Amino acid sequence: LDLAMHQRTGGVPFTLSSNLLAALSAALKHTDWTARHARIVRASRRLREQLHEHGIAILASGKDAAAAVITIVLPGDIDSVALCDSLHRNCSLVGGESAYLVARNWIQLCLFGEFSETGIDTVAEQIAAQIRSQRREHEKSSHG
């Protein structure tokens, strides 16, 4: 949406996406952004702590980190695409298919949409378990 262009031209310079307008309308109806942001910050903090406890590296932390996006830097012996596929099969929505993520062997957890506290409490363990599983498979194939 280029609202400035709309204002400059005095009319609609192009046909607007009805899906985009519906999403904007839904976002504007959300009344308590402060509480939502606080929930994201709490969930992000808890998730980052859990990932750290499992020895999983996070790209940005502290004041440099966006609360709603957690980028995980996977070790070189872990296949990020296979990890995401495994997590998707276990009902964890993890981003990792974008070319820039694949090229860097990163995955992302994003807290933009709706998420459950239970999901937050289990995703770090699921990621750690999948990393362990990939390592076991790699050891089997290299020894046998």
C-alpha cells in the first residue's frame, strides 16, 4: 500500500489488493497492541533461553534482536531443509525454505501470528531432538 502516492495523486493510482486491504482492516481492529507486543517479548525471551539451554546458536540477541523473529544458525553438519521438513511433519511451523536461509543454513521462528504457550515450550526441544537425530543418521552413514 502506497498511501503517500494515493494522497499525492488525489485518487487510486492502481487497483488495491482486496486481500491486503482485508489484512490491514483486521490489523487495525486489533485493540490491544501493547499487550500483544508484551506477549511476543515474553515468548521470545523464553524461547531464546530454551534454545540457549540446548546449545542452539541464535544469530542476533539482546538489543540487536527483533523480538518476533529468532534466526537459528545451524552447525555445518545439519541440513536446514531436512530439519525444517522434519519439524513441519511434527506440526512446528519453522521458516527455512527461502533461498537466503538455505544458503546460510539458517532457520527462523517467527512470532507474528497466533501461537500457543505449549508450542513455545516445546519447539526448542523439537529442534534439539531433530539436530540429534540428524547427527545420529550422519554417524550411521559415515560408519557403515
